Amino acid sequence: MLTEYHPAGPGPDDEQEATMVAGRVISSVVQRQVKYVTPTPPNATEGLVAAVYQQVAEEMRLVVPPVLLHSPAPETLAAYWTLMRETLMTGGGVDRLAKEAVAAAVSVATICPYCVDMHSTAMYDLCTEHDAEAIVADRIEEILDPRLRALAAWARQAHLPDAPATRRPPFPAADRPELVGVLVTFHYLTRMVNVFLSSFLLPPRLGPRARRRFKHGVARVLSTSLREVRAPGRSLPLLAPAALPDAAAWAVGNDVIAAAASRAYAAFEAAGERVLSPAVRDLVRWRLDGWRGEETGLSRQWCERLIAGLPEADRAAGRLALLTAFASAQVDEETIHEFRRHQPGDTALVEAAAWASYAAARQVGSWYVPAAQHI
């Protein structure tokens, strides 16, 4: 029955069946094993992890895999959730559909099939199937809604600082904190998902019609969560206040998002300082300084050349950090194994990947700092 598709829309029986199937899919996704680390089960949490899980469960109805993968590193988990919640999920001047379109388009740009599935599915409840699937297919020009088309085209190329869409973002300055906030969040998250989660949210064996039908069902399950207006700032007490760095001055103008970015950036920086040597962090930053958003290609020789002069432990850490930042889909078991030879714990692995993901996302965000904010 899953191969049947009704273009005019599902009937009542189809709706009930699709919703039940979607519920089972979501449940199985939550139970899916996260790669390389052992997540903290929702019924065995305490302290900061418990506080984050509680907020996530109350606002998203379940503790989703991107949250679970962060759980071995509590401060990093809180940083991710704070940035995600306050940019994507709260009420403000920008509606949720616009934010989901940006999230989906970034996921296409970073080649994260899992996040493409998740955020295009969310769009099924907020706009037309046609426009959602145009983003999935990377055919932005086919989006019928002109506002979504402009936002998705920008987000798809926003990591390319020399692209016309990047130089002239299609939104007013007042919307910058929210939309650039979503952009930064998903340049971070998609890299982490590529490293630690399976490639697909929905079963890969499904054909195109069945996938669309699944998405309709999942969107109905998520509808209340997607449409609920949440008060800004709930996540801020999870992390200590911090100064807003120059690279996050895109958040100026929205006090809550600025507070979220400052706290999250400080937590990610602290994570990198704990597990990566200054030499490794300096190398990644140096590479980012000359990066104009270009892809690295399939070969890893660029990475091996950069780490060749480092000590053995730093070579392993540098390889993980560079691949995560610039080619996250290429992080494999060998990369993880070499890192673990020198730092065996789950916490160190999550923190190292999180810092590298954050470093790349921070660089992308820095291209949207207003000229008056540059020092």
C-alpha cells in the first residue's frame, strides 16, 4: 500500500494509516543507534543532559537523534540546543516556514540527506509538497512561492561569499539574526549529523511516491510542534553568559539570539580547547581563513598534506577536525579509530567534531556581520 500515491490528497483512511505509520517511523528513528558514540538514554539522565532532554521532549515531543548524539558532551549538547531552539523554533519576525526552507537548503548544500529529509518533511505541513520537493531535488528555481524561492536560493549558496545571493541577501536587516542564525545552526548541525548519524531519516528503500506519502504522515505527527509559538529565551539558563564575539555580530538586534550565540560560541570554543591542541585549532582556522566555500573533492590529499608535519596524535585529531569542517561526509571508521587511539572517550570525540563543525559554521556566519560591526 505504501507504493500508492494520491495526487489530490489522501482520504480519511489514508490519513489515519499514514499517521500511524509515521508514528512508528519516528519511534524507530529515535531508537536508531548513533554511530561511534553511546548516547545517554532519556531515562538515565542527570544534570545538564537531563535539563536539555526535558526541554527537547516538551517542545519536540521526543528526544531526537541529533540531540542524542551530543549527549556524551553535556556542555556541547546545551550549546547545540540553545542555538537550535532560539534561532529555528521560537517566535519572532520570521515565520517557521521561511526558517525550515533555509534549513532544508543548507542541508542540500552540505550534502546531509538526513537533514534534507527532516526539514523538507517539516515543510510539508507548512507549504506545498511541490515547493518542499523542489528544494530536495536541488531545483530551487522551480519553487512557486517567490519568497521561499529567494530564501532557499540564498541559503543554498550562503557558504559562497562571492555568490550574488550572498552579497545581497533577500531579507531586511531586521530579519538577519533569525535567518543567519538558522544558517549558522545548520552549517554546524549538518556536519555533526554527517559524522554521527545514518545517512537517511526515512527508509532508503522507499520509492518517490512512498517517500512523499511518508512525509505527509510524519508532517501530520509533527504539525502541533511545528506550529506552536514558543517564547524566546527558555534555553539561555542552560549556559553561562558570555560576550558576543565579533564573528557572531550578525545576531546584533535580537537580544535573545545574541545571548544564545554568545553562550553557544563560548561553549564550543571551550570544547575545542579541552580536546584539540593549539596547533590543530590554528591549522583549521588558517584553512578556513582562505576558504571561499569551495568543495574539497573526493580526494583527501589536501588534508594529508596539511597535517603531514604534525605529531602523530595531532595528525589524527587534525584529520578528524579538517574533514569534519570541510568534508564531513568523508569522516569514516578509520578516521574515528585513529582519533580514538589517542583520545578514547566519547566525550572527546563529540567535542572535537563539534568544535570543527562550529568553526566552519562560525566562518560562514562571519560573512553576514554588518560592515559597521567589523573592527
